[in-house]
Amino acid sequence: MSAELTSHTRLSTGLAAGAAGLLLLSACGEGDAGSVDSEDAFATVTTEFGEVVIEEEPQRVVALGWGDAEIAMQLGVEPVGAADWVGFEDDDGLGPWMEEGYSESPEILGTMELSYEAVAQLEPDLILDVNSSGDEERYERLESIAPTVGVGPGGANYMTDRDEQLNMIGEALGKTEEAEQIQAGLDEAVAEVAEAHPEWEELEVTVATRTSEGWGAYTHDGRVEFLEDLGFTNNPEIEDLGEEGEWSVELSDEQIDVFDADLIVAFPIWIDTEEITEDEGWNTIEAVEDGRAVVVDGEISDAFSLGTPAAKEYALDELTPMIEEALDDQ
């Protein structure tokens, strides 16, 4: 997938680190600090890389994964460093749906192009990289700085389940009960919408996007899971195009008729919305012609994409009436 579609932000494919950074990492690293077994440990979290033992309650948390910082904030823990995947620079990397902000602004760090030296300079005692690439080299370099909670089992390439992400971060921060309460509240809100629309269980949905590089669709992703939780089934033709371990596919202009489904939910990434809505090919898709397509942008698109509990509740409130209108009398 294109860089924009893969991360919904300004990504690059390289991981930058200079010689000075390597020296600093070596000086700050604790080796296997996160893998020492201890019955008296503060927390133990199971990840793709094995069990991570956190010996004491973290005081300086750095949150790097997609949405990790926002979840930590919802649990009452303010990271000293955070990655801003969606581009909320004016709000310390938090979406506008967050009820409370930081008391002290965090250091905003890179996403895929991450300075390990900058991470080390924050002297963290815990690093969260839960919804991330799961790249082993990235994990090992972070682990050399502080105990690192990486992706969940089988969650590499940004495929850590959103519910599991909340649970893992809750465990790592000693906030399991709070995480369960947040999950229960979200599940109740989703169930209420789903129960109000039993007819959605018979419908197929496509989650599509367009970037400066072209069209794409999602095969397995938090956005898809969001709509599946409401009863929809992901477009099987889109799923058939995907490869194992990937969560999106690229499509040419000539292929976008595969978007056609009972409902299409689409959004632009770093382009004007009109590049979707005014596209000639888009407007020949049957679902679009029939008014069964919803194109979201701005804060709704950001919330739909980020998928943290707070973002999902916001997206639920904003997107539900748009879907209802699109499917009315269909």
C-alpha cells in the first residue's frame, strides 16, 4: 500500500538513527530488562516478542504505537513522549474528542521515521509500541532503552486488535480495571446502535480511500472491524484481493468497480475530498449512483481511522446518522 494509505500520515520507509544515537542507546540500554521473570513484578504483558515483565509502576511512559498515547491518557497516564500518527500537532497529538488534555505537553516523536536517540533522551521506564509495524529491529532497539510492550501476538503490520490494544496497555500501566470499564462502555454504545439496526447484518460494506497515489481499500483493519461490530460484513471481493498479513490493497482506476457493495464508506488521505466525490469513475459505481456511499473527512475521518475507544465513540455518534441516511429506504 502507499505510504499515505499505510499510516494515514506523512510516513517514510526508512528508520533513521545516527552513530551518536547508537552510542546513546548503548549507554541507556538495560539489555533484557523487560524479560526478567518475577512473581513480584508490577505487570506482565504477553506480546508477539514474548512476555514483557514490568518490575515497577512506570513513571515515564513513551507511547509510540498508533493510538497508544491516547489510550494511555484515557487510562489516566500522561506519556512524556508520544507519536502523533494523525497530525494533531496543536493538541499534543490528541484528538478533539478527548475530554482532558495533558497537564504538561509531551515530546512529540516520529512515527515510522523514529529517532531512537530522542526516545532515549526522555529516559523512559516503559515504552508502548502496541499498534505498530512489529518490526523486530525496531522492537530490539526500543527494548534496549526500556521495557517495551510491542505488538500483540500475531499483531505485526498494524494488525493488533483494537480491543487487545486497550487490554495490553491497561495491563502494562496497572490499569486493567479502568481498561475493562472503558471497553464495557464502548461495547454497550456499539451494541445499542447494532441492536437498533438489525437490517445491517444482511449488508456488505466496502471501506475505501484515495490518496495522492491512487485508490485503496481495507481487507482487515480497525475501520473494517468498527463496521463489522455494527453488523456489516466486509466486501468479500475486497478481502479476496488481500494477502495474508496485509490489511489493505491498492486498486487502479479501472478496478474500483469492486468497491460496489450495499454500503461504501470512503475517506481521502492528504487530498481534497472532491478528488473522490467528483471523480468520474467513482460516480459510475452503482452504490454511489444510488446514494449508498458515505464520504467522510476532517474529524470524523480522523476518529474513524484512529480507532481508540474515545475516537470510536465519537465516530459512532457522527457516522451512524450518515449511514442511516445513506441506507434509508434502500
